[in-house]
Amino acid sequence: MQWVLIIGLSAIIFGIAIAVGNSRQKELMSEGKIVKRDYSFWENMEIFSTGIPYAAVLNAVRNTDYSDLKADVYPNVNGQAAVLWKSSHAWNAKLLYAGENAGRQIYRFSFTGWRTRNGSPYRPDTMNMMMTRIEKMILAMDPSATVETHKMQLKSRPRFL
Amino acid sequence: METALGIALLAGLTFVLLLIKWAISATLHKGVDAASNAYKRAQERNNPPQAESLAERYGQSGPNGQNGDIF
């Protein structure tokens, strides 16, 4: 009898957690802060082809607020034409200017590292928000921008403790 | 003296067990990564990614979303 009660309570708590997660996702989607993406979208690299020069992207990045993502911005990280975001939601993201190709400017956006719990990042919703923000930023500056989505080759590392 | 030796032995044993657990986990991670990366490479070879218009991706809501500008 006790076991039935414990299993029943666990199922109810699990159901409530899923319902809360779903409702937050719907809310973020209706606000336009995230879009529906593949499962494990955080493993994707997005390659943008645009007409926007790096200086303009840098300016737009500097004028964007990332406080809801708890992310600090590091423009021109390591002397590269790249912007790094470090979020306290346990992920880092990078937008790298990859040069010019056929008169178009190429940028690569990807998550460079994230911590996982049971195989998934701690806060995939904030990662979706970050990716959406970058896409919308580029789209707002260049409506003719295109994007290619590639799956990244990953290397995972277990923690010692 | 014996108590100190016992504590040191226990600490050493704990460290060794943690090291073994980490080594097994690292080997498993390496194997899973290799398999997963090979699968992704094969998928990309069979279906190379196509360039997609960002405007089309956001065609429903426009560049500023449905209910307000986030940028």
C-alpha cells in the first residue's frame, strides 16, 4: 500500500514538472523568444551567409541585452573576430566571423560547451533563446540572410566527482 | 597511529575507486562519442545540409516575433 502511494505521488510530481516545463515553453514561443527546434539542437552549428560586415554585427551584439540569459559577452575574444557568451546557466556560445565567400560574409554560431544532467543540458530553453536571439539579430540586419545547420562532432568529458 | 593509518587507507581506497569509476566513464563516453559522431558524419554525407532562408524560417512571425521585439 505504501509503495503504491509513493509511486503515485512520484508520478504526480513528475507530471506537474512536465506541465510546468511545457507551459513555460509555450509562453516563450508566444513571446517569440524561442522557436521549435530539433531535439539536441544545442549540438548544431549554424553557418550564416549575410551581407553584414563584422563591425555591424559587433555593434548589434553590444546593444543587445543578455541579462535574462545570465550571459556575459566577450567581444573579439582572444584577438579573434569572434564574440563569446558565457552563461551561468552552464553553457558557452560563440559567434565567429569566418571571412568572405562570393561577396557574402560568413558567420558561424555554436555552443562551445555545456554541462549536462542525464544527457541533456541544464537549461536548454535558455540555449534556444540564445540561438533565436542571434538568428533574429542577423535577420533584422539582413532579410536576405541564409543559414545552414550542421551537426557538430562532439567530445564529452565525465566529471571526476 | 592506527586510526590515522586507517583514515589514510580509506582515503586512498576512495580515491582509487573514484579513479576507476572515472576511467570507466571516460572510456564509455569516448565510445559513445565515436559512434554518435560517425552517425552524424554518415547522415551529413547522405543528406548534405542545405542553405535555408532565415526570413522563411521566421516567415510566420517576422523578424521581431509575434508579440514584440526581442532585439
